[in-house]
Amino acid sequence: MQRAKAVLSPAVRCSLQRFGVFSHHRSFSALPNYARNDDLQEQVLVEGRAKSRAAILNRPSDLNALTIPMVARLKRLYESWEENSDLGFVIMKGSGRALCSGGDVVALNQLINEGKVEECKKFFETLYKFVYLLGTYVKPNVAIVDGITMGGGAGISIPAMFRVVTDKTVFATPETQMGFHPDAGASFYLSRLPGYLGEYLALTGEKLNGVEMIACGLATHYSLTARLPLIEERLGKLITDDPSVIESSLEQYGDLVYPDKRSVLHKIETIDKCFCHDTVEEIINALENEASSSYDEWSATALKKLKEASPLSLKVTLRSIREGRFQPLDQCLAREYRISLVGITKWVSDDFCEGVRARFVDKDFAPKWDPPSLGEVTKDMVDCYFTRLDEFEPELELPTALREPYM
């Protein structure tokens, strides 16, 4: 049935949607069930300092994976802090061994399976609005990117004016491996990395460490994790809203670092040669030629990652990153919102739920992608993810008149 829906043109599909052909059971509860049993205040803690505030993501056993109430609370806090003239700057950090592993996809998957798609839509709407707030934030803001930082976790930290990474930082956008797409602003910041590094990271989900994040511009400062208490103590004593003062304070405890010889960044010329192509099929062909001519383990690993990912997600993701190169942040988020809604409502495929099942629920790591091959992914299927939503499914509304987006 999913395949039958997908072969319809986007215009016909959207027309049928208006008359309820692809409708889903709607739930109007204010918060998902998993949130009602938690102390919502404890999911995001607040530390008060002389001239600043710190938001602490506090679900360490879940690697600080984001829930609807967490994102809503973060958005309210950052809005109130921006309006508070007594505060000069703000900080975000995580408890435990992660800043944030992304959205709580297991909980989202459960909501979808229970027919509570509206709650999933609310999650993405709230998350993307918060990312936009961060990307247009008036006051200096610092993200301490220590430990695992993936997907949506990158989305809420990379917009910060200052991003402090450490020897324990692990960054990745692994969404294609779970039948989704790099979102929360990923099509904006990945598309602006050197050469075609963004396409490589988005399609393969490969990891970067803190040193590599510094080298490619994803982070601004590097420090050993052991020095973070000194950095936080220093920041806590600052009475300023001057970015240059904050920056000089971070530099006092920073380290000058360079990627080691095994870093993927030393393969940037090969990455550009392989990932510059217009289609996923051409990228794979270039990687196969590279692997056969150089016997390079990197090429084989990249190929393996691509062949494990959802074919549909690969094509959607490549197009999203390419469009992101020429769009400001608000347009990137609006497009990602459309893509996410198509993914969670299963208009074309249920690859997202299948990917979460295989990776996090049953953990068999054997997803049955639909379609199962790149050759079976049609242009209409991909177009459906990028078609503007209609009056029955509002577009993501961002306050662009009040908060000017940047390129």
C-alpha cells in the first residue's frame, strides 16, 4: 500500500490527502505519555550565575535525548533569558556522557505506532522553532559540546556563537541509517562545510571527533574534558555581554589542535571527487572506482555505510543538502519540516519506523527498507518530500519578520 501511494504525483497525492485518503488517527493530548510520568523540571536543569544562566540537559540514562517537554522548556528559557536585561549570555551543556544524542526516536516511533502522529508533528515543530531561535539569538551563547552529540543534539548546539568541543566529543548525523534525514538545521550547517564534506557526513552518518570539528569549522574552541570545570568557573564569574570577553575567557583554557594523520579530513580531495556528483548512484559508482583503484579502507567503509542506509533517505538527504547550500536558515528548517512530516506520516514509506525498530527496538540491525533499492526510488517519491504543505497541513511558521535569518 505504501508503494502505491508513492507512485502518485505530489499534486495528486496532496489532492487526495485533502479528502482524507491518507488521513491518520489524530490525538489531541497535550503531551505524550512518556512525559507525564517524569518531573519535567528535572529534564532541563537551570544554573544561575552572576550575569548568565546555564541550561543543563538532564536525561543522562537516555544520553539526554530530546523530548517535547524538554524542547519546549528550553525554548521558554532561552526566550526569557534573551528578554532579561540582567543577563549577558547563556550556556548549554549536558549531564553524563553526552550533550544530546538527538530526538528520542524510540518514543516518537511508539507515538506513531499508537496513531499519535500529531504529537510527533508537535515535537518537530517545537524543535525547529527552537533551532531558529538559537540561530538568530541576540545574546552571546555558549554550547559545551562534550560527549555524544548527534542529530538534533547537533541542531541545538551548532547554532551557538561559541561551541566548545573536547577530547570526548563524538559528532554525527546518522539519520539515513534509521530511514530519516539529517534535520534540525543540518541541511544549513552541513551544506556550508568545506567542499562536499557535508554530503559525506549526511549520507554516511560517519563520526567526527572534537579536533575534526574544530578543523572543519563546526566548533570554535577545544578543551580537554578535565578542564571544563575551570572553563565553567571562569564563565560563571563573568559580568559581561561582550562576545570578545567570553571568547578570550574560552581561549585561556583552550588548546591548539590539529587532526591526526588518520583523520578523514585528510581525504577531503577524495571526498570531493566522490561526493560532488548529482545522484547517489553516481556517488556510489565513484566510491567503487576509488575502492578498486586504491584499495583504500576508507572507500570500502563509506560504501558499506551507504549500502546499509535507506535508499529513499539517501536520495532525499542528498537533495536536501544540495538545496540547503543556497537557502537561509529559515528556508532550510521549513523544508526539513516538510520532509519530517512526510516521514512520520508514512505517506511514501515507513522507513523511519522500520529503521528505529531495527536499530533501537529489536536491535537486529536488519531493516527492510521500502523501496529496498536505489533503482526503485522514483522521482515522484522524492518530490513528495519537498512539496509544499497545503492549508490542511500548515507550513512551519517562523518569526522571520522579527528575527532576520542569516545565510
